[in-house]
Amino acid sequence: MSDDNRANPWGPAAAAGVGSMPGTDAREAARTVFGALEEPQHLPYLPELPARGPGADMLGRTAGLLAEMYVHLEPSGWRISDRPGRDTRRARAWLGEDLDALEEFTQGYGEGDGPRGIKVSAVGPWTLAAGLERRNGEAMLGDHGAVRDLAASLAEGLAGQLADVRRRVPGAALVLQLDEPSLTAVLRGSVPTASGYRTHPAVDRAVVESTLRELLAVHDGPTVVHSCAPEVPLGLLRRAGADGISLDLSLLTERDDEAVGELVEGGGTLFAGVVPGSESDGAALSDPAGSVGGVRSLWRRLGLSPGLLTESVVVTPTCGLAGASPAYARGALTHCARAARALADNPQ
């Protein structure tokens, strides 16, 4: 892929969101995201609205993208089906509504100032394999052949979705984000079986890495992997081809320092989750400069140049905003933009 395609479509002092938003109104969610992140250096995104119900949730939404693979909802969760049914159709309908809203609020996007960034998210192959059930009720994770088939189906479906967004928003430079909150559990061997009495064995790290590499290669532009779980495998994700890694900054420990330094010095981007995802997290949105204090502390600890900060960090909420009120979600995204500016104004 060309360097031009790989160039980041966000600028210095950038902010972004993770993906989910509160409420059930796709138009209002798009209006909020593109309003709060309207300045050209920021990275707005296609919102997810899980409050609408099954099929709009994280797993159901991505399962609706699968090519020649279908799902239905059981009391225990999403399960593979032989043919498309009501649940698959509903998931695809919700996504179509989201894309219609995206298209409406991006008319003329990027005209005059070159392509503008838009982030499109889907659940990654390992979280999907841990969350989707085979016909016997066990996770797909327990069948290596099923995981390979699932990853191939997801790759084809993602390629189709990215093509659809390009058609709808021709002035957009797309960023692909894979959400992998279960990745750490997959690597540890702590994903429970259906009975709850055992866990699925840990998956070999080389297999995890190669599968992620194949999925990320579907997109010829920048890619990000997000996880708000502890112990995100930064080095593995970078080797798999992720250009950026999105995480809850408060969960980083000094054991992660070397991997963070390698990410930044290798030209990667840290999507630093510093703004709480809901009011219940004890959020205070009054001090943008204080919100990025942990980023500055990390930089000093690593001995990195302050000049790298605004080039290498995108400020985000710690995770999705689905659990917030609409007013808080709007305020959190605006706060991220202000915090990114505060980081640029005073990197030390």
C-alpha cells in the first residue's frame, strides 16, 4: 500500500471518540459527533447506538456485516444460523440507518481542504469468536476451523462496508478500527465455556497476530485497534499492522512503557482514553488541561520529546459513550477536543 494511503487523516492536537453513543436517534448521534469534532484535525466517526436493542449492539452489528454467514439471537447470546433471519435483517437495517445519517451529515465533506478523516469500527475477529456461539452453544473460539471461516467472512464484509462508506462520502479518508475488548482474555485462556466451569485454552500468540494482520490488511489506509481492557498487547498489535492503538490510559502500567515507547518512536499513534465514558465514572469536564496530565507524565517517564506529543497522541474518552446521557456524551467529545488543544499549547 502506498505511503499516501497510509498517511493519517487527522492533524496535530486531534481528538476522536471510540464508537458507541447514547440514545436511539441515528441522525442526532451523527449531528453530535460531527458537530463536536468539526475542526479538520479531529477524527469523527460512524456512531453505534446499542440502546436500540439487538442488532445495534456491538456483536450483533458486526455479525450483520458477515458475508455468507448469518446469526440469530438466543437467550444465551448471538448464535450462527444456516440462513438469514429476522435478527440478521434487523442488524443490517440498523447499520443502513446509521450510514444514511452519516451520509446526510457529511455532504461536501472534505471539499476544498482535501479528504477528511472518518473512523469506521467493527468488532475484531477474536472478540467476535469469543462472543458468537456455534450451533452447539459453545463459542466459535473453541473451533479453529470455525474461527478461520469467521475471520474470512468478516474480512469480506468489512471490505464491502468500507466500499459503501467511500461511495456515500467520497471526500472521506477512512480509518478502520477493530474493537478487541476480549483479546486479552483470548491470549490468557480465560474465556469461559458455555457451562462456565472451564475456560477455552489460550490461543497461540502467533495465530492471534496473523489473523489480526489479515483483517487489518483489508483496509489500505490507517488502522486502529481498540481495547478498554487491562494488559492490551501493544507489541502484538503493532506487529499485526495496527497504525494506532486505542486504550484506557489509566490502565497502563510501567510494564507497558517499553511497548508505548516503541509504538511512538515507530511512527504509531496512541489513542489515549482520558475522559470518563459516563457521569457515573465521576467525570469532571471542567479542566481540559488536567485531563491530559497523565499523558504528559507518561511522556516524561518515557523520556520522549514533548514535540512528539501532538503528532503521536489522539485524545479520546476511555471507552464508548453508550452509558452516558446525550448531554454528557456531547460534552465529553467537546472536552476531548479542548484537552487535545491544551496538550498542544502546553506539552510539558
